[in-house]
Amino acid sequence: MAKKVTKIVSIQIPAGKATPAPPVGTIFGPLGINLQEFCTRYNDATRDKMGDIIPCEVSVYEDRTFDFILKTPPTPSLLLKAAGINKGGVKGANDIIATITKDQLKSIAETKLPDLNTDDLEAAMRQVAGTARNMGIAVKGLNDQELAEQAEEAKEAEAEAAKLDAELNEMEAEAKEMADADMPEVETTAQDNKETEE
């Protein structure tokens, strides 16, 4: 008879570096599984992928035993590694901070293929390219024209924003001058309490 699964947990850990400390201990401690056994099995299974973040889906059974399935590294971490950067751009496609080659894109798509909702490499490449674009990573040869257009658009948008800022500052200065000039002097007089009492 098959063992009953009580919980399925997804976790992302650097390959070969699982320890009973958080996040592993925090997530699995309350479930009662042997933390040291999990770490040893995970590290052995991922030792050849050192340097990558490897997602893992852990099935915990009633008797507190477990099995796990390793997934492919998250697309963003593969892209960051290929581009040689630590984090993606803040403004996404409007702020290109790194470039990868079409071969690197294809290699990442091949790695991700088992976990994607397609078995077509071209479609996988398009998905990875979309993620790259959102992270501010361009693909040489794939979107060069688009990059040039985006750079031009971004330059125009910045110029327009600077122009609007200058106009706004000018209008604020004029409004302040007018307000200062039109402001009548107000005399404040304290009313005598005796008058009000009578």
C-alpha cells in the first residue's frame, strides 16, 4: 500500500549547500522529518550543480519519511549567471543592464525545457527571452532593433520628463511670486474682553 502524503513543500536552496539552519529547519522542523537526512540527500543529489539555486518539491509522508523531486533552476537565476550580474534591472525592459548571446539563451531554454509548459525549443526560447527582457537583459541578435528603438524611446521620454519638470518648476515659482505680491497685510487686533462682556 502506498504511503499517504501529508504535505508537499516547495523550497529553493543553493545546490550542495543545504543545512539544518533556516530556511530548511524552519520549513521542515515542524513537519518532523529528519533534517540531517534531508540535507545529506539534497546535497548529494545537487553536488554537480554547485553555483545554481535548485528548486525542490518535497513530499512528506504520514510516517515522517520524505521523497523529493529536483526541478531546474529558476530562469532568472540562470539569466543572471549567464549575464554575469547579481541582480536584474529595476526598470525592466526600459533599462538594459546586460546582454547575453543567442547561444546562451538557447542553452538556458534547453535547461528549462523539462519544467516549462512546452516541449518546443523555439517557444521555450521565447519564454526565456521574455523573462530576460523584464529583467533588463538583452539578447544579441534577437532584439537588437528593438533595443535601439527602446534606447531612443527612453532618451525621448527622459527629455520630455526633464522638460515637464522645468515647466512645472517655472510655474511653481511664478505662482509663489504672485501669491507673495497679492498677499494683503492682515492686521490682527485682540478684542478687549470687557467689550464682549457688556
